[in-house]
Amino acid sequence: MDLEEGRIGWGRAHAKAILLGEHAVVYGAPALAIPVPQLPVTATARRLRCSDGGADRISFAMAGPGPGAVTPLAADGLRCLLPDFKALTGVDGHVCVDVIIDCAIPQGRGLGSSAACARAAVLALADLFDRRLDAREVFDLVQASEKVAHGRSSGIDALATGATSPLLFRSGTARELPVPMPGYAPGHPAEHSPERTDGDAGEGPPSYAFDGLFVLADSGVSGSTKEAVELLWRKFERSAQTQADFILGASRLTRAAARDLAHGRTSDFGARMTENHKLLHELGLSTDRIDGLVEAALAAGSLGAKISGGGLGGCVIALAAEPRQAEATVRSLHEAGAVRTWVVPMGRFANHDD
């Protein structure tokens, strides 16, 4: 079908934060992640007239702060989306598309900006060409983009940037955990998960009794997931025991934290976050600035704190038991040098106005 020039498609995604298990998840260990709906991404795709005899063309630009301001975006991971999308959906003919991305997620902070931009762009293309993609197809397209962007990629970002509740992820399979969050819709199918498993469904309460607020703090320093992944690979090449110890330790902490989440044990969950940070610190993935923010969060009374995401910079995430503790944590983090913070409430605080 020849779509009219100027038609527009729209797609949306959001940030994510890793609670436990980053890096180990690449080696098959479990990980816990939450969506961060406070940091949305939208993409608009517009069909353009193509020159006769030319090749397909797709361009990406990032929306700027001013009206109509855009900055061209050169991203290899995004450029592969059009040919992959056409091959998957059967769109034929000569195609030229401009995609404008409006991204509230700071880049290089371990919050899934590249995956969220890819997901929003995929959904915008699907809307533009009137193609309905199932969850597996969206995941496959986003994951292919992520592998170009980061090298080795677990798939957790490709899933969590479309989630509405916490995810327990392992080896390409995600299980939704029934904890109320902003935008959470209990009982709705998991549209984001290519291989949703219900695991312990039916064995526990319909909604986990986990009440807390996660505080995210931007260190102001960009990290690099690709560099961190390569750093770990080199360490593990030199010592298989180091790799085994890290994966075992991270796996134990993540599984225990998932049980804490199910039973509402916020203090225990926080302690496991801090232990996970120590594992990542020992591997050289933290920095003095990140460690200082972790210490500031703990000094303010947080139940636990750690680096979140790829490392070598980026963000810290802390757990507060109640809103006043979250406010104290935010103040302490800013005093320690955080450039911005976000609060992600869960459970009975899901509608908390931060």
C-alpha cells in the first residue's frame, strides 16, 4: 500500500532502572528492573517523498528545548531499524522516513535511553505503516538495535522500557511482578514481554505488599555500558573464578531480593542493594563520585543504595521506606553532588506526588 506523503506515526517508551543484577544478567543471571515513567520518550515518524531510483532512507533527529528545534542523530543502532522493520513486516517499495525523537532520558546514565528511543521509533514506524507488531517482534527489533549500540546485550532494556511494573528477567524471559506503580494496570496482559512466564502465579497474593520509594540520582557523569561490558569481559578472560564468583553472588542477591519484594521486606531488599553495589565496586565499575552518592544516601537513612546500570558513571538508586525518608535522601544526594533526582513510588505510595 502506497501511503500518502506526510502521514505521521507515533510511538512511546520510557526509562528503566536496574535494581539488582546488572552485568551478571548478560551471563544468564537474573536481574530486577523497574520502569521509570517519569522519563518518557516519544517518536514521530513522517513518510517523505523519495527521489526516483534512490535507496531507502531513514533519518533521526532529537527534539530540542525550543519550538521546532531538532538535532540530527547519528546512531548506528537506530539506522538498522528501517531495513529490519521492512523485512519483518513485508513493507515493500521505496521508503523514505524522518523520525523525530523527544527523549527526557539523560543519555549515558544507565537508564535505557538507547533502548527507549529504539522502542519508540519501532512503534512509530508500525503506526506509520499500519502494521500491528506483537511483543516478540517489538523486542526483536529493539534488541537488534541494542546489540549494534552496545555490543553484547541481555535484552532487559528492550523489555523494561515498555513495562508497567517491575520485571524479574533472566535469559530473555521476563516475569511481571505485581507491585503497583504509576501507570500499573493489574490484570492486563504483558504487551512488552516476548516470553512472559507466570512463574509463581497463584501461590502468593494478587499484589505484592511492597511499599517504598526508589530515589534515582544522576551523578552528572556519563557512563558507557559498552566500555563497562568490555572491561568485565577482559577481567573474566583473565580469571574464570572472578566471573563465577560475581555471577553466583549477584544471582543469590537478586533471587533473595525478589523474595523480599514478594513478602514486603523493604529493609532486607535495601540491604541486598547495598551488597550488590559492593560486588560492582570490587570489579571496578563504580567511581569515587558514585561511591560518595551511595554513602550520602545511606547516611540520610536510606534502606540501601547502589550504582544502577552500566557503571563507570551514570546513576545511583536508593530505597526509602516512606516519603519523608525519600525527601531526606534527595536532599542528601544533591548536597553530595547529584545534578538531578527522580522518585519512583511503589505499593501504597504509587500515587505519591513527589
